[in-house]
Amino acid sequence: MTTHEKKVLVIGHKNPDTDSICSAIAYAFLKEKVTGKKHVPRCCGEINAETAYVLDRFGVPVPDYIEYVGTQVKDIDIREMPGVDRSMSLKRAWMKMRESHVVTLCITDSEGHLDGLITISDIAKTAMEMADSSILSTAATPYENIIDTLDANLIVGDITGKCCTKGKVLIAAANPDLMENYIEEGDLVILGNRYESQLCAIEMGASCLVVCEGAKVSLTIKKLAEEHHCIIIQTKHDAFTVARLINLSMPIGYFMTAENLITFRTDDFIDSIREVMAKRRNRDFPILDHKGIYRGTISRRNLMEMRRKQVILVDHNEPGQAVDGVEEADILEIIDHHRIGGMYTFQPVYFRNEPLGCTATIIYMLFKEQQVEIPKQIAGLLSAAILSDTLAFHSPTCTFLDKSAAEDLFKIAELDREELTTAMFTAGTHLTERTPEEIFYQDYKKFKIGEITMGVGQINAMNADGLKGIEERLKPYMLNAIKKGDVRMLFFMMTDISTESSRVIYVGDGAGEVMQEAFAVKVADNVCEIPRLVSRKKQLIPGISAALQK
């Protein structure tokens, strides 16, 4: 069976922001330090320009993308049964199956690609139905297989790489006069120690003699066989046993199933293969990796022993914001600073939720609680995350603990707060090369208030200059996007950190009336200006919620 290490995935929300990504990276580092178990950060969406700048600045690679966390073939025990060569004899295949307690062998080429399958029933069927005396040559049986199957010794001839490709198999039970009538060129002849019979078979053009019961072969016969290029094999078995065994020397490649094979890939999801397995009577199914190389087999029983992916969620706790397939995963922990959003788990979990401005602040506190030293690189990521989520401490969600954590992290990372803030937010508003769709979804979340589902995007800039041109590009896109019908309203906050205000684009049924009711502002042409509005979580959504309830 495969013995791969079970790793824990640490994942932020969809449309990840800097806090989501940096917190996942930092918490994976902390958990691995504390537990000794492999923890890896993952992202379930494209990172935005601000986050890309932060990761690049601190020399941290972007976490690998993960789209779905449902159980895959690689998450279950794969029987690592090595592939066998198509030249293997039926006897050796049978013995290998018995030794390995399997009923299927996978036949592969020299590079590991799957050629075919042979099962224990295929071998049994071959033994029961074989009646063709020419089958050894038809199957191009290697002479090495014949010697191995008959526990024989090579007396005369060179069999390296040679196969039986002509003639039939027969037993020389008659006297030499009769033998001349049925021995043909290329035949394989099973006989005893009679000199006359051996001589006749060679002179009639036999390709191989199988001398039974360990009988001696004279020097004269050996020399004559060499002159006629006739192979002589000596075995301890009697003629009946040889005749019974010899068909088992045939190569499995001749009998294997090579067409319409049912195979699965290591990255296939269990949901997609379960139905296929249920409809087929196969005992075992070959598994190939992403390059098409054979890796082993699985059976239906393996599905009962599958292990769900283990995940830790950071910076969110709502199913709608989580990676796809999260309902099929084992959620071990949730670290968040948002409202409780109804995430379902299979078992009790560690849930750390605090009303702070940033998840990174909680991660910082966990480092301190676990008494793990924060590396300079991790400190840089966490400090950038706090600046991002608290809008450089301007957001109403920002607390004393956020500021205190950030100040300590600035010292560890040897950072200038003002310089990092300016560089980071400037990088986030360099959007000339991005499409309206990329801009809108770079920091986007869905919310459900009562029966109404809405989507809210946001972009932050240190001043109004960083927001120029965005409104003209986004408004047409949003007016078209709302027609898809997956949400009733769409909002996009363009936040000027210097003035602590936001210009909000709104589209959708009743969106303008909601904004007017919620914030008592003038609305026109799908845009409104809202002073002292910087937080999506603590200001925009609560305001909209209150207006809808009225």
C-alpha cells in the first residue's frame, strides 16, 4: 500500500486578500513547528496585485492553487503492485498472484505505461480451454519461459531473446518410422531417452527437443542438434507432466486484455469514479499518475477506507466563501475574525474567532501563546496583512490589539510602517493591465441577508489618484454582470484611505434605494459618495442589513 504522509491544508477564502493568504502561510508554518506534522498553505483563487507585491517583497512563493478539496484517488490506499512484463509466463503470473494475494496483474512497458491486464480467471480459462497444439508458437513463447516452467536445463543451443514461433507441440510416443509422418519443421518434440527418436526428430527439422525424466543425451545427438540449430532441453519431469505444464510457459501478453481498459488517475475525485466502479465487475482498477504512468490498483473496498482531506480554514467561516468541496473535507480548525456563518463540521473543531481587525493578529497571538519565535519573513507577511485589513489602522474594525501586534511585527521584520503602507497600497491600485472582471473580483465576497444574496467588491488606495479611471471601467461591467442572476445586488467600494471615505458603485434590483436608506446619501447614475465608510464588514453590510430589515 502507499505510505504517503497525510498533510493538512491551510486555506483562506475565495477571492483571497492579503490577510487570507499571509495568515494561511504563517499559520501553516506555526502548526508544523508545534505539531511536527506537514501543514501546507493553499489558495483557492487568484491573488490580487497587492498580495503579489507582499509575497514578492518578502521572498515567499505564491501558495499552490487548489480548486476542490473533495477526496481524490491519491487520498486512499493504493496497492502498489509493480507492473509486470508482457513476456512473463502464465505460471510465473499465477505464482505472483498467489504470493501477493491479488487477482489482477497490470502489464506495463519499459517506461511504466499500462499495456494491459491479466486476471486469475484469465489464467484459469486458458488452462481449461487450451486445445491447440500450435498455441506456443502462435503466442511467440520465449524459450526462457519454457525452461523456467519445466524446471529444465539447457543442453544445446543459444536461447537468448529467442521465441518459439513455428510449429506445434507433440509427444514422440511412436517408433521412428511413424514419427517421420507427423513431425514437421519447427515442431517442439517431447520425448524420452530413445536415441532413434531423438535422431529422427532432429533430422525432421524439429526446433526444440524436450528430453524428459532427466535422461542423458549422447554427444552424437548434441553435435547433430548443434549442426541443425535444434535446441535441446532436459527436464526431470515425465512426459505427462511436461505436456500438462508446457502451455503455462506462454507469455501473458498474448492473453492480456488491452482494449477498453477502465483506469483512473491519482487526481480523479472519488465522486466521479464511484459510479463507474459500481457498474463494472472488475475486482481491481489500475491507477495512473498525471503523466500516465502506472502506480498501482484500487478496489471497491478501498472506497470504504478513504481518508478525507484535512483542512484548516483561515479568515472565513462561511460555506459560500470556502473552497469548493469543503463539505467533503475534515475541517480541523477555523481561525477567523468575521461573523459566524454556519460552517458544518463532521466533528468538534478548534474554533478561534475574535472581534479584531485582522486574522493575522490572531495568528500573531497564537505564535506568542505557543512560544514560537516569529521569523523575520513571517513577521513581514503578518504586518502587511494587518495593514491591509485595517486600512493602515483607519478601519473601524481596527483594535488596540491589531495596532500592538503590528508594531511588534514591524520591529521583528525591521520595517518602516509608512514605507510599507505606501508601497503596498500603490501596488494594489496598479490596475491598468487588469480587466474589469479581474479588478472587481480581486477582493470580492458574497453575503446573504434574509432571502437576498449580494456581492461586494472593494479596492483601497492611499489617495484619490490611485482610484482614477476605475469607476468608468467597472460600471458597465457590473451592469452586465448582474444579469447573470446569481446575486440580486452588486456593490463595489472604492476606498480612499486618506479621507476615510468610499465611492460606491451599486447595481441590481433596489440597490439604489437600499444605499439611500442605509447611509442617507444622494444616489445617482449607480454611484454614491459615502463619507467615513471604509469597512465592508463593519459598516457597509450592517448598514445594508438594517435598511433591508426596515
